Amino acid sequence: MVSQRVRSIKPSGIRAMFEMATKDSINLGLGELDFEPPQELTDALKQAADQGRNRYGPTKGIDELRAAVASKVSRYRKDLTADNVIITCSGTQGAMAAYQTLFDPGDEVLIPEPGFVLYEPDASLAGARPVPYGMTEETFMPDIDDIMRSITSKTKGLVVNSPSNPTGGVLDRETFNALCDIADDHGLWIISDEVYEDFLYDGGTHHSFNERIERAVVLNSFSKSFAVPGWRVGYMTSPADLANEIAKMQYHMVAAPPTPPQYALAASFHVQQRFLDEIMPLFDRRRKLMAKLLNEIDGFHCPIPKGAFYAFPSYDMPTPSRELAIRMVKAGVIVAPGTAFGEKGEGHLRFSYAASEESIVKGLEIVKKVAEE
């Protein structure tokens, strides 16, 4: 018999769709870039391995990469240094380490819903109680009134994700300030998932909780911004004293992040912006194409995403989102049901435009046919 701990968490509703799909299915459910990383990065990885960078490294990560990350995040706050940075085995592992460090059994953690699939189980695995809060219609901003109604004497954390997976919503300054005020007034830790910070459109601005690091743990990753999801390397920023505590938890999870990729990322950090500048115009075209085609499907309504690479349209058919997603997978296109991101995601589907324009067009033709049926 397995533990009550593991019985308390559900299998991923996204992975379930992939397992039902055939190898010929059009994939509009993908949460990773359909690009290879810059050549400089893969060359640097080979060089690191050839140079013998294959042993255990420091639990917090190598100094070179922590310094490079600090130079990037210091644009949000000048006094951020490598002492605020931990290199992690992906944003996923970083989130787990942060939850395990910050929360005790019986604590309550406010999580966005719809929101990324790991926020709720991470709280449960720490023995805390996840308490979902809603998002506003159209703009997908955190519902401040709903958050205020949900705060109790047991509330210890507030999870925020911008740009958002699954909605594509991006925090505006007013909402950002309101969340900071709530955290200050109620003594809450903000856990901010900012892995899509570089995926903004229409001149949008990313409001990072690195600005308020004394009250926040900020999660990030190289998976999206460098197209290396398989390398499983991310990073987090926090107050320096808290970073030391999280590092203790990280040691007992993974000992240390993988060494050769860290040296490769440190050596190639300077090409990240060039890589993003090359791919973002293409993602912008895909974004507009997907929103246009989804809005042309009878019964679908898709606000144009402002960030990340997901669209989260609503639909007016009397069909549960999981059932509708299964029908689409059986018809040949992979999408994610809205309820994979919490009960408040019902009546929505998530589509990824990390796919070619040809795949978007063909996939949404199938979606249209299924909807018409």
C-alpha cells in the first residue's frame, strides 16, 4: 500500500491526453518550445563534459551561473546579488523545495485557479491546505476580492503566476501592487512563478516580485527561455537568509543541480536575448493566428493572450472540458482540458502555440469539426 501522501495527489490531466494520443496526432498541448537551443549552448555543454565538469557541484549551484542570473534579475532590484540566487533542478523542483521550506502542516496556501497543475499538489505534499482563488474574466487577473475573502489566520502563502500558464494573462501594475499590499498586510510569502517572463507581446511589461524580494520567492527556468526543457535546470531568487534554508531542503532532494549544463548556461548566458529576439516575432504571429481561428469557431471565445504561449478559450457547449478534450484527441489533435488546471477551468480548453503555423491551422480545423459535431 502506498502512502496517504501520494494517494492525495491526482495524475496530471495533461499527461492523460498525451497518453491517449497516437504518434500522428497534431500536438497543440505542448508546454515546450518547438526549437532547438542556440548552437553556442549545445557546443558549451559538450565542452563542459570534455573538460571534466562531471562531478558534484555546490548545492546552490556554481558561482558563475548564479552571478549571471543575479545580473539579469538586478534589473528589477539593484541590490539583488548571487547571495539571493539558487540554481535548481528545474522550476518544478524549485517550487517543491520552496513549499517544503516555507509551509507546515495545517498552513493554508492560496493558489490561482485556473493555474498550473503543480501548485495544488505541492501544497498538499507539504501538509498544507491549498485554497484556490479565481481569476477575472477576459484579462485573467487574480481576483483580489476572492483572495481577500479566502484569507484566514492559517493563510501563510500566496502563489502567483505571470505570464500565466494556462491563460496567457499578464499582471498589470495595479494588480501587482494590490498583491504586494495583501502580502504585507497579512504576513504572507508570495511564491511567484515567472518562467514565462520573456514571452510578452504588444509591448507588455513584466512586473516581477523580485522588486519585493523581502516577501517573495521567485521561480524561474531555462526550459523556455533557452529551449532546454530536457536539461532540467532552473533558478529561484529569495531573501539571502531564506535561500540558505531552501538550500538545506534542496540538498536532501537532489544534493546539487546537474553540473555540465550549469557551465554551459553560464558560458552562453549572453546569447539568451539574441535567441529570444529571433523567436518572439514568430510566436507573435502564431498567437494572433490561433486567437483568430479559435474565435471563428462557433461557440468559442478566445481573448488574445498577452504572454506565455497558451490560449485559454471558453466554449458554450454543454460538454465537460475533459470529455471534449478526449473527443479532440481521438479526432487527431492534442489539447488540454480546462479542469486539468482546477475546477474553475471548466468550460475552457488550453491550446499551445508552440507549434508550427501549419500545425495550428490543421489542428484547429479538427477542433472546428469536433465542435460542429
